[in-house]
Amino acid sequence: MIDRYILEPLDYEFFQRALIAATLIGALCGMMGTHIVLRKMSYIGHGLSHSVFGGAVVSYVMNLNFYAGAGIWGFLSALLINATARRRGVGADAAIGIVTTASFAVGVAIISRGSSFTQNFEAALFGNILGVDERDLQVIAGVLLVVALGVFFGYKQLLFTTFDSDLARIYGVKTGWVETGFALALAATIVASLNVVGVTLLAAAIVIPPSTARLLTRSFGPLLILSTVLGALYGFAGMFLSYATDISSGASIVLLATGGFALAFGGSSVHRAFLARTPAGAVAPSHRHAKSGSLMADADGQHFD
């Protein structure tokens, strides 16, 4: 069993590259997903992945570098969404829907005009991790490194802006630069992830790890670390699951992550039910100050649900 499903796939060089790519992308999506979920922007991950698809098609038609063209398109889409959402009478969800669906429609329209290159974008839609080459690995590793450094050095600014951007601005945080950097990092994450999980499953890869981690901890620092580790673990284990079950790699990663979320959700529900039935005097000291549904604080004093 171990030889067949664990050791055997490692004999193939393409599987080794795919395993590295899935692990790195999982960590990247988990790291970025933490801020997206806490900002209640889960829909933007789904929308931007569709928007970047339009940029990828335009880049191909204009014979531009895929990563550069799709990345710039995604970055501009994020800025356009932000600008549109600020207009009175246009909500953030409406702005995301308008900009991203329009970009996706551009890609579909171009493909429909030239059916000869339709297959070139199947990887972008559904993922083709087994086709990852050395250049793709370099791009993924580079994006992960830059995003990790940005999160590390801008930790407090990101944290402050995530929970209360207006108050952060009052205290001197340059929220405009933080938001621009965040949009750029998100666009880069989505572009780097397309070949691994594809447009159709990318949002799940971004949202599920931090959502699972949030059921296990309420402190921001551990949440960020746990989400990153879970994302990497899902990507790593999902590749072996894909080999064993002969299903799409992106689908296996997302299904494994969903299973992890279900376990965490069930465990959290059981834990809450146990605390609810425990007499007040028997509650452990660490729980006496917290009531069900209360806000928890991290080491920096920030609170979130």
C-alpha cells in the first residue's frame, strides 16, 4: 500500500514538481486567505480568479508573457473594484460582480472567436498541475517569498488595516499603500495558482484553510500560521490522494480541505456543546473570562469574531 500510493509516484519527476507546486501554492493561498476571510472578502477571491482568466486570454492573443499580462490585469481589476465600490450607491459585492464577470466575459468572447486555441485555456479553468515546469516553480516560489516577506514586515499595518482601516488611517498607517500592496499580492497569488487548481476551484483553496483555522483559534498570529500550514498540508496530501483515486489534483486538494473543515466544524460544535453543559463553577480558568460568541484578542490587542 505504502509502496504503491506513496513511494511509487515519487519516481516520476513530473509528480515531484507537482508536489512541490501544490505544497507551495497551498501555503500561499492559506496565508493570503487569512486576510481575505477576516476582511469578509471571500467573494473577491472567486471573482478575481475569473477576472484573471480574461487577462490570461488577452495576454495570449497579444503574445505577451502570461504571468505579466494576467498579473497586471488582475491588479488593475482589484483597483477598479475598490474604486467602484467607493462610489455612492454601488456596494462592494456589486462592484466585484460587475468588474470580474465583465473580465471573464472578455476572455470567453475572445475564445469563442478563435476555437483553435480553446484547449490552451483548459489548464487555467480546471488546473493542470502535472504540467508544471521549472519556470512555474520559480514563479510560485518567488511569489510566496515576496508575499511572506510583505506579511512579516507589514504585520501590524496589515492587522490594523484589516480590522479598522479608518482608525488605522487616524493613527498614521498609510492604508492606501497597504490596500494597494494587498491587491497586488492577491493578484499575484491568483495568477501563480491558476495552473495548480484552476479558476473554478481557486476560491475554495483560498477560503477553506483560514476558515478551518478560525474554528481552531481566535488569535490572529496563530491563525495566520495555522492557515498557512493547513494550506500546505492540503496541497501536499491532496496530490497523493489524486494519484490514489485517479481524480483531478485540484479537486482532490479542495475535497481534502473540505473534509478537514468538516472535521474542525464538528469538533468545534461538540466543544461548544460541552462547554454549554458544564456548570459555571467547573469551567477551566482560561474559559471563565469568555462567554459563547464573545470576542477574543490576540497578543497585539486586536479583536475579531
